[in-house]
Amino acid sequence: MIKVVENEHIRIFRLELGPFGTNSYILTCQETNESVVIDAPGDVDLVVAQLNETHPQYILMTHGHVDHIGGLAELKSALNIPVAAHQGEAGDLPVTVDLLLNDGDELSLGHIKVKALHTPGHTPGSMCFHTGNYLIAGDTLFPGGPGRTHSPDDFRQIVTSIREKLFGLTDDTEVYPGHGEPTTIKEAKEEYEAFSARPHEPNLCGDVVWTT
Ligand SMILES: [Zn+2]
Ligand SMILES: [Zn+2]
């Protein structure tokens, strides 16, 4: 567990959890101690121990892939708080979604507002969560490339999501992905610009890196 952000308004912990070492994030309002947890890869005891020092409000899901949901049923029953996700993922989750999120929806934890951004491509209902200068990106955007896509159409869609929803954020926005280390919007924009300046095969998809 690493504290990746702490300022007067918010603190953010990153926890690498479950059999795949997937990142889960806990965002907490410094003033009220209200919190949200994003994704539920496993190791629920660890997450609950961390959340017990706060007042957890929601479990937010970036998407329904197996490496992000392994602990969801256990976490929901331990915390007894609402699970929020996009409709496009609801069928892949092992619990009922209590709150269906649409693009632009805002949730409050104390004085902190978290905005849900619908960023389809990796999955149809993928969401990123934005607050202040921080973006929890799920498997949509990583250092060096977008998340994995299963078809050329999905690849075009994830690029559109990244360009339209994420590149509008300020350059200094820190991007915290579902796996591995963070990047920034500035770095991602520069990498993407170099990528888009080159010609590419029309059927490009899969594990694409911007240096392709
Ligand atoms: Zn995924
Ligand atoms: Zn993942």
C-alpha cells in the first residue's frame, strides 16, 4: 500500500491486490474522512482494514474484468455500501450494481467531488474517475499506450475516448492506471501525438503501444 497523493483536500492510497497485482485506489476527504474505494481485485481484509479508518461511501468500478472484481462480493458484504458502475459492465459484476453511472455523473465524498467519465474501448462500460488533478484510469490509459482492445473498432473507440474525454483534462493531471505506475496527461498527449503522426495498419488492436 502506497500513499500516492496527499494535500490539504484529499489523500489517495494505491493498493496492489489479488492474484494479478491489480491496482485499487482509496480516495479520502481530508476534512470529513469520507472515502471511496475504486475496484476490488481481492485481499479484502487489507482493504477493509484501511477503510476502517475512514467513512467509506461507495465502491466504484472502472470495469468488470476478472482482475478487478475478484474481491467485490466479499468487499460489498463487508462494507455494506453501494456499488457504482456503468450499465455496460453490470452484467459482468458478481453483485448487483446499486448506482448506475453515466458520463459526467458526480459523486461526493465529504468536500471532494469525483466525476465519472465514460471511456469505452477496453470494455463497453469502462469508466475513469476524475477529481482535482488526479485521474483513476482503470485499464483505459497507461504509461506508453492505451489499454488492450479486442478489435480494430474497439481500438478506434478507446483512442476516441482518450482524445475526447481525457486529453481535455489539464496537462498536469496525474493518471493512475489499473496496473503499474502512473503517468500524466501531458506525457500521454506527447506520446499519442507522435503515434498519430505515423501511418498505421487499419486493423490495429490488442496491446498497442504509442511507439507502434
Ligand atoms: Zn481490463
Ligand atoms: Zn486490468
